[in-house]
Amino acid sequence: MRVFKHTPMRVRFSVAIIAALGALAVAVFGSSASATGLKAHVASATSSCGTNPGKAATGTPIPVGAIDTKVPGTDFSDIENMEGAYFACVNANGGVNGHPIKLFALTDQITPASDAAAAKQLVQDKVVAVSGSSSIIECSVNYKYWQSQGYKVIADGIAPQCYGTPNYADANMGPRFSSDGAAQYVADLPGVKKIVFDQSNVPGTGYNEGGVPDVAKLKNIPVTALTEDVPISDADAVAQKEVDDAGPNGAIVLNFTPPEALLILQAAQKLNIEGNVKAWACSTPCDTDYLSSTLGPKWNDKFFVNAELTPPDPTHTPTMNLYKAILAKYGKAVSGGIGSFSQMGFVDGEILQHALESVKGAYTKASVNAAIEGVKNFNTGMLCEGWTYGPYKLHIANHTDYTVTPDNGKMVIKQGCTAISSADPLMNDYYKAIGLTVKPVS
């Protein structure tokens, strides 16, 4: 298995200064220093998100758009809401060269008409970038339109076109490759002889499950694929079928949003059948404290989640601390709190801010999107490796990740940064495109 050492987190200079001043205050004045005048001169934890701490940006706004799915059973709006929180922090601390970022956040209804209308609305709003989009079908509906309009979209994608076209690059690796990662992990567990893969019955199910059989085949493990209508109405029946299909030597891999996955897992626990299989696993959305704390300790080291981003609980880097501080101060609209979706929105904001800071001259659609495409090996502090857009025909910019497991209400790292297997032919195509040789691994 190809395992990477985790890329060192980016040290944000101003956060380091804050930490140093805080330590100095305690060293000189003792623990009561928080009551002294010194603390008044120490910037808040969120001040490091901009270049001019404490000074609101007053220049001409930089308009940015995003389209996220928000329907019963499938809600990705935490992503654009968290990106909006990130921009609010940037704007309160100098903006980008004095310019605030204005986010036009739209939601779709998983219909081509709603996605096409949203894209045209953003163009009418004269956005110079599209960042923070996460939708079941938006990429498939709009990729040609964005290409014709000259946009290089930063997204958190679902559909194949989010990863297989020139005009999208994502902070996440999407349900297909994250499901690959979850299957890759359980296939390596002792005694696993079968995998049951279950997911929401939404557009793209064939694509989402497409790499799992190829990954499992490396260990001669057969895969049974299921789908469920969401919102789930009979979680007991779903859990029972999954366990029956997997058998005592099987593993179950889920690909659902956290509320739907939780229904299944709680049903299995209520029926006392969670231990009737070798393991349970899930794609990235399940990497959330909300799910872990609700499940309780029975799932410790029994449930394994593919984590596309650095696990928040055991990580206390400047970047992770900034993420949590922004979420606490500006993220009231982020309903899911700490978890993969809000992390994705944070990373989208980081990448776009980084690109905007490289623009020389006016912030136009042409200059901004050239800067986005030019992002290379950017250390977000949230991903295993540097993030690159680049002039490629396809983009799987995030292709290396963790596995986490619940530990008494928190998610902890079970396996360090590991490349997604090139046994998935689409991942193999990307590795070839960027000139990376990765042997098929399970």
C-alpha cells in the first residue's frame, strides 16, 4: 500500500505571532495575564485570515459564485456556507488587497433546469470566479457552459464531470474515489471475503460505485451494490439487508450524507446486528463529530471512514485552529459544525484567496481564472498533499487521504495518508495525466 507521510501543515505567520505573544503573556505575567492590557494587543484567532488584521476591507467587492444541492436527504449547503464564513473573516481583516469578497451562494434542486438557471444567474451577477460548488448534477449540467464562459471552477464535486473535464478541480475527491478509499481499507482487513456497497439512489450511482469492484478485485473480493431512496424511511430494513448480504465474513461500505448514514448505523445497533459483519465503512461525509458522538462507543474501531481532509479532532495546527475559530465566529449558518463539509468550504476559500492574491492588476474574469488554473502545489494545511489545478484535461487534485474511526465521540486517525488505488481506471488516467506512477494497491 502506498502511504505518504503527512505534508507539514502550513504555518501562518500571523497565527505564529499570536501564539508567541500568548506564551509570552503567560511567561511574563502568569496565568492572570488575560486580565492585563497585553491581551488587548493580541489579535483574535481569526485575524490571521487576512493581510490587515482588524481592518475591514472597503474596496470594490470581488464577486464570487457557488451552487450547492439542498433538498431533503441531500444537503451540501454547509460547504458554501463555510466558504462564506471564511470570506467574512477575510473581509473583516483586510480582504484581498483591500477588496472584500462577495459570495453569491445559490442552491439547486437536483434538476438540470435549476442548475442551468443558477449558472446563468451567476454570470448575470458578473462573478469573476465560481468556488465552493457542490451538487449532485451541477458539473454534468454546466461544465460546457463554464468552459464557454472561461471559468475554472473550484468545487467539491459529485458527478463524473467534476473530475473528468478541464474546467473543474475539487478540494475533495468525490464519492467515487472516497468510496474506493473506504473499500480499499476494509479489503485489507483480515478475514473480509465480501463487500456490500450501499448508497443513495440519486443520479450518478453507477459512477460512484464504479471503482469499488476494481479495488476489491485485487484481493479477489466480490462486491454487491445496493441503492436506497432518500430520505430513508425504513432504516431497520436497510441495515438488515446490508448485514444479510454481507454475511459474517463481509464488510459494509456506505456512501450517504451523515444523517442518512446515521439512521442505518443506529438501526443496526438497535437490532444488535452491528457485530454480525467484519467491519463497517463509509465515504468522507461520515467524518463528522456529529455522527461519532451520536453513535457512541460501541462503534469504536468498528466503523472506518475515508477522510479526504485532515481529521480535526487530533489535529491542533495553526490552520486547523483557524478553521475552528472561523466556524465558531462566522459559521452560524453551518448546521453540521466541525466535519468534512465545513472543511471543504474552508479549503475552497483558502484556494481562492491564494489565487486572488496572485493577481496583478484588476480582478477580472480572465485574470482571476488564469490565477486559479495557475495554482500549483498549494499547501492548504487540510490535505495530505499540495493542491494543484493545472492545465489538465481531467482533475483529481485530491487523491491521497486518511482513514478515521470513532473513539468515544471523536474521530481519530486509523491510517495515515494513503494514495487511492490506481486499480480504479479513472484514477489511473489522472495519475498518467500528471506524470505520476502508482502501482495498483488495495
